[in-house]
Amino acid sequence: MAATEAVIVRAPAKINLELRVGPVRDDGYHELATVFHAVGLFDDLTARATEPGAGVSITVDGIQAEDVPTDDSNLAVKAARLVAERIGLDSPDVAFELRKGIPVAGGMAGGSADAAAALVACDALWHAGLDREQLLEMAAELGSDVPFSLLGGTAIGSGRGELLTPVLARGEYIWVIALADHGLSTPGVYGKIDAMREAGEAPQPTPVPEINDDLMAALRAGDAEALGATLSNDLQPAALAQAPHLEKALEIGRKVGALGGIVSGSGPTTVFLARDSSHALDLAVALTASGAAADVRRAHGPVPGARLVESVRG
């Protein structure tokens, strides 16, 4: 059988339909209850076989490519080394070419998507034969959002977000995604909400956060209007405190009749649920014309998690 020379894996962005942030745990993470939803913004990762001893390398293009590290701190590089370690491969020789379609530090799990893509790519390139549970275990080691980037669809996340329960949701939803021209530090936003809570500037967390029953009912029914009314994010006050201009985008979304609008995760990306494709276009035009967003994309969800889209054999 011919050796695999290259594989291409596509991984989606995520939004949090609901993000409940509990108190800080002993391990430094926050206890979370969230509903992840994968949407049609993608990073594409090409993995090419290289000469023995070449090691792991990565090049990046696409949106905000200059903000993506290309050293050992890159999550895709870490993922490749982890797969090699697990399968007993002495030299993880792979060249990654990453094309970014997901904003960097935008609260949409772009780095996690790249890590998930690298897990799938290395498994295929090296014919490792890893099963889904093994990949999910490695994903959880790499980061809290990486397991969902593998799974995709819609899922409840608990723990620090790595414990997943798939949600049987009906229908497809149309989102308008307003991108900012700079990112926000996820640890910084979590630190800010802790400080705001301590100062009495934000509601106190419940010891064990739980998902809103109304949101789950909306997903089961495929009711976009009900879903929009239940979108929520405990980190939004902290993101707005660090990037007050995001309120302009949220206000425009309200004026143009978005079914719901929210800061995505730790921000600064904001997302809006549209009634239909025509309404999505109206929202996109309004956000662009106002200057409230550096760029605007339209995407549908849910979509699958990281998956192999092409394999080239020698």
C-alpha cells in the first residue's frame, strides 16, 4: 500500500450558546456549564510527510496569520508531539500548512480547532489507528475546548468544558459573526470577571452552574426565536469592560432585529442569530456600514467537528 504523503483536515469555529461560569476550582480553572455550537467558519490544516528527523514545522496564512505562533507553543505542534508520544514514534516528522478562517483570540476556539485538526491529521498521516475515545483523551490534555472541536455539532460542556454530552438539536441556524481587529486574552477575561464579582460589579456565581432549561427546549424544538431569547454569557460583562466598543455591535444587532446577540466566549467576536438568509444579509450590511466590526461573516450551524477532507497517497 502506498504511503500517505499529505492529508487535509478541516475544523470549525465554535460559539457558546450559553456560558455559565462558576467559582475558581482548586486547579485554577473555573467550573463551567456551557452549550457549544460548531459553526461554518473553518481552519484548514494540511499535514505533509517530511524526511526523517525533520521534526514538526508550521506555516500560517489567512486572517490574522501574523498573530499565530509558529514555534512549539502552537497547539497544532503540541498535538503532533502528543500523538507521536502516544504511538511510540521517535521522530514526529510533519510539515503543517495552516489556513486560518477562524479569528485569533476571538472567543471562537481557533487554536483549539487547530489542535483538533492536528490530532486527526497525524492519526491519518501516520496510520496510527487511534479511536475516538483516544483522540478525545488527548484533546482534553491539550485544552478545554479541544474535545468539542473534535466532536462538533451541539454539545453540553461541563467541568472546565472538556466533559461533553452531545445535544440532539433540531434544525439549522444562521449566524452573523462580527469580527474585531484585535483579540482578547481568555485568562484576562476570566480574571476580569473574578475581579468584578469580588467588587460586586457582576452577579455572584452559583457553586454548580447549570444550563437554562428554556435554551435546551428551544434546541429540541428547533425554535430559532426561542433560542435567540435565551442566549447568555457570564463572561460578557468582563469582555465589554475590556472592550467597551463591542456594545456598539450588540446595539446594532438589536436595532436590526437579531433574534439574539451575544459576545462569543471570552470575546471580542460578537455573534447574532438571524431569522433567515435575507435577514442575515441585512445584519451583515448594518454591522459593516456602521464600522462596528472589522469584518463580518455569515455562517450556519451546527456543523461537524474536525474531519479529514482529502488524503494524497504516493
